[in-house]
Amino acid sequence: MSAATARSAFTIAEFGDRYRLGRTAIYEQIKTGNLVARKIGVKTLILAEDAERWASSLPRLGGSA
């Protein structure tokens, strides 16, 4: 298991690196409720389980369900 998949939480920057998204797109996903984020002080974290749930909820291409 790689270090990225062993993480229990991601910062915004780490999430962006892993899923190839910019900060604006990540915060838009959080704002719309598609992605769950947690706060500790000023730091925003995304739990690995929430990241995987978000990725799994993305629509498939090609019209297959």
C-alpha cells in the first residue's frame, strides 16, 4: 500500500495532488455538498473515506451505469 492510499486524511493541497484538482474546484465541491470536509483550527481536512466516497460518486463516461 502506498503512502497516499494509507493516509487517513488529506489537506486541500494533498487532495488536489491526488485527484488532480485545483483549490477552486475542491472548494466548489465542498460548497455544493458533494465533498465532505472537516476543520481543525484553520486547517481543512478531507478524510480518506470521504475522498473515496466522493470519487466513487462521480458519473461514469459512456452512458453506462
